Amino acid sequence: YVYSKDMSRPLTPLTRGFLATFSAVKSLQNPLRADMVAALGEATGEPALRRLREAMRGDKEGRRILAERPLITREAMDLPTLATLPQGTFGEAYASFMGHHDFDPDERQPVRFVEDEELAYVMLRYRQVHDFWHVLCGLPPTVVGEIALKWVEMVQTRLPMCALSATVGPLGLGTEENRTLRNVYIPWALRAGVSVRRESAPHPRPAPAMHATQRTTTHQHQ
């Protein structure tokens, strides 16, 4: 996992602009290019990452995460052990989700273009908790499910990459999928994203159930 100063790549304003433009074009051409989606997030995400870091510094648990920098890896998660936890616990649900879809916590893209070490970790943390949000929100890794989750992440993180995925992603959907996304999942995602930003707000309800026949993604990790 790359989030140290000696392994990240400093970018001049010119190279950052080129990387942002190039990765945006490639991501739009092929949303499954995880490397390009990751590069886009890093090239455009520094202001949002700074806001996220400040929010973490203002929270007791956030400060602990920044200090300890835990990693969500295959070794740390120990999915076989989590799978033995009682049904209804988060650990059991997470292990079931990962096993059912044959996902691996180690598949996340490393951070390559964020020079600040702590901000690079914040970006890595955002990537590594993505599957946590799938489980917490009850969203499957379908095309519609991924887009709905990007709306939650957009409100949560304000990362430009999330906004691009949330708004451009639906262009590749059919009429019925777009209608369902627009009428059901986007309103839910906005409510969920806002509610989890406020400590005093009630926990968001899981997303409405999605049809099993919806198209799945390859879930290539950013």
C-alpha cells in the first residue's frame, strides 16, 4: 500500500492538469479502468481530502484512525474468522458479502499521486471502506448499486471523482434503470449521505432492495 512520501509522485500544476484530463477521458471511455478512475480521484481530490482530514481531526475516532492508520487488508480482516460471527453482526455480513462476490480486501489500488503522506492515507482509507458501505447500505455491486453508492460518497466526501461517476454513470443505463435510479436510489442516497454527515442524525435506513437480475459490475477496485 503506497501512502508514503518516498513512493508518491509529486505533480506540478501542469502535470496534474494533464493527468486529470487524461484520466477523466479514459474513465469515461471505460469506467472499468480502475487505474484511471484512481488517478482521476487523486489528481482532482486534494481539496476534498483536506476537508475530510479536518473532519477526522475534529472527531475522537477520526483522530485515532489518523494516528494509528489501520489498513483494511486480507490479513487484518481475517474473513474466515469473521464468517463465524453471529448472523446479523457487521463482521459476519461483511465476510458473507466478500465471499459471495469473490472480492479480496487486497485488491484496492495504491495511492500514487498524492504527495502529502497523511492525505494519501485518507484517500486510501476512502477506497478501503468502500465495501463496508456496500454492506451497511445494503447495496449490491450492480451497476445501479455502484452508482447509488457513488451518490452517497459524493455527499460524504465531496470528491470530484465521485460526482463525475454519480452524474455520468447513468448515461450508460437503460430507460428503466435510469428511472429507478432517479426516482428511488438517488433520493435515498442523498438522504443517507446527509444523515451520516451529522453525528446527531439517526442512522440511515438501508437502500431499497434491488432486483437480482440487474447487471453486475466487475467491481475493479479504485
